[in-house]
Amino acid sequence: MGVVAIRFWLGVVQRDHVLHGVAQGIAQFNHGSKADVSRLREADGLIYYSPRVSFPDGDVLREFTALGRVADDSVYQAADGQMTTATGDTFRPWRRRIDYDREAHAVSIRPLVGTLDFTTSSPNWGYQLRRGLIELSRHDFDVIRAQMRAPSYR
């Protein structure tokens, strides 16, 4: 079997959910979709983008909020009980283990919009983020990672 190429991903999730996932060392997308977490492979890079602070009506944020690597090839369903959606439905989300970069800090997307492949490919680049998980180019991953790892002067 040949070597599988590392891929790079952008998950779109509100910051409060991202911080909860970072604390647990997990990732999930689109309300726990198995199909989405199954796209990731061990060693793939992951960056979270948070359009808002919280769901559904939190303050606008538009920041890259977490950086990590997929820890293994295991996709699993949460065993810690069911979660409840805003509509009252219950579900058990599908997840992946992530090794998060604890040195990374949140950065705004605004100064990077003109340099990222996924933002320069279309004037309506934000529309693709509604899918909740998109594949990034190596260039985009490296640019965002460099910004998230740069010294923070906040």
C-alpha cells in the first residue's frame, strides 16, 4: 500500500464549541456528522475558523481559533451521553482525536483574505464555509499556521 498524502482542512465552528473541543482533544463538524470526520486521516492538518463567538446568535468574530493535527485514524461516536440541539433533538456526535497546538493563538481572517487561495478563488468565498468543513491548500494552511504561531501582541 502506498503512502497517503497529508491533507489540510478548515473546520467552521463557533468559538465556544471550538474551545470545548480543544479542551477535550477532539474535533467534530456539522453537528457531529460521521461523513465529515471520516474525511480526515491521521496526521492531516486542521484549522478551525469561527465566524461567531457562540451559536446561534453570538457576536461576529471571523477568526482562526485553533490549530492541530489528526492524532489517529479512529472515528468514534461520543460515549459520554447524548447531546441536545437547540431544537431539543438528542444525538451522539461522531468525533476525531486531535493533537492541538497549545502555542497557537487566534487571529483575524481580515488581513489574510487577499493572500489565501480559498478567499481569492471567488468573490463569494464565504459561501463555501457554510459546508462546515473544506479542504485547504498547503499554501493556505502554512500561511494561517504561521500567523497563529507568530507572537501575539493582544
